[in-house]
Amino acid sequence: MSDGTSTPGEAKRDAGPAPQGFFQRLTHFSKACMETPVATGVALARLSTIVLAVLMFTGIFNSFKCYRMLLALFGATNLQRVHQRRGADFSFSMAYASSLFLEDSFHYFLYAGMMYLEQPTLLFVIPPVVYGLFQAAPFLDKAASALFPASESLRARIAQLPARANDAFLLVAKAEIAIFFMMWFKVTSLTVNAVMAATLYAQFMMLRFNSRRNPRSRQIWATMRLFVDQLIVHPRCPTVVAGGIRKVLTGIDTYMLSLQQGAQAQQPTQ
């Protein structure tokens, strides 16, 4: 049963012999793509985030414009995925609103909005680039099969992507937690924008910690918490520093637990 994100060309993959020349294959694949314009557009938008990230750091074009376009595409593709999953159940109700906050795609739609006005930073583009690459992998596989049928090495590399997904998504979780600390470090500037950005991002992280499908943020936080706990009990760690760090971590844990309990209380009954 299709979920609306089937790869273009899938229906005609085995329909007759493949065209021989590259331009003939390209024409054949393009026609197949036009049969599923939404899926094709989403796949191309995801691939475009990778291209824009490269352009952003090479300085060929205006980095800030590339950064904003990247986040706009990332937000749009996630909003499309939210519509795909929840659009049929739309209603003006608290139950529907609560269900949106349980969707990972809605989390990243909010992330794109929050980061849109920030200055371009490598950490900020890691989630869009990683998710763009892995979510577009089926499209890349079909494109490679249709356009470069003799290139076994290219298709083999694309086929290896799913096996590396867990490590890549762990990298995303690490980047998100690193951004959390970066945002709160900016609060030392005592500006209203810094405080608002840090507060909003903290709410985003609470959504990530409460994710039902992706526990990696919780896993990375637990690992980091264990590492810090081992450091602050070291005899050479000053008592004042250890006590301050312990209070901060305890406060964060308490805040996370309260939000998790609130999210569970608002979770709609399936």
C-alpha cells in the first residue's frame, strides 16, 4: 500500500526494455517522474538541501541566502510529511493539536522556523542534510538504476546508506544536544533574542526527548549525563564546580520529566 512517497519510475521499472542511450534513459525516467509530481518534488527538495549546504560553505553564493533556502526546503518537506500522515484527520481540536506534537516531522518543521533567522552554522545544517540524504535514498537508487544501469559501484554505495542510518541519526541527535548548549551559552549576552531563542529551542528538545519513533536524543543525553557524572565525582573536580553542575543537570532532568509526563497526559487515545 503506497504512503504517497513512492519513488518516481517505480511503476515503469520493469515495463519493457530500458532505453539504450543516456538521453533516452533520461527522457524515460523524466516521464516516469512526472507521473508522481509530488513525490518527485519532495525528493528533489530533499536533495537540494544537500546542494545548498555545499554552496553555503564553499562561498560560491551568498551563504545566508543558501542557509535560508535550505531551511525553507527542510521545513516544507517536513510539513508535507505531516500533511501526508495527519492531513486526513484534520480538525480544530486539542486532540489533533496534541497529535501533531507527537510527529517527528512536525518537530523539524518547528526547527526550520526557529533556525531560519540564526546565523549559518555547521551544527544547524546537520539535521536537514542528514535527513535529506537518507530520505531521498530510494529516489537516488531508482535514478541510478534508470540512468546508470551499468554503474554497479554507484548503486552499491547508495544501497549501503540504510545500513549507516543509525550512526547518521545518532550524529543528528548529538548535533541537536550541542545546539542546545550553544543556545544557552548565548544567553550570557543578556539579549532578549538570545533568551527567546534558547527557550524555544529547549521546548524543541523536549519534543525530541519525548519522540516515540526516535529514542536517540534520549540515548545521547543519558550517555552524556553518565559521562559528566563520572567527571564531577573525580577527586580533582572542585566541590563548588561539581555541586553547580549537579544542580544544573538535576534541574534539566526534572524539567524534562515534567514535560514528558505532560506529553503523555495529552497523548490522544488511539
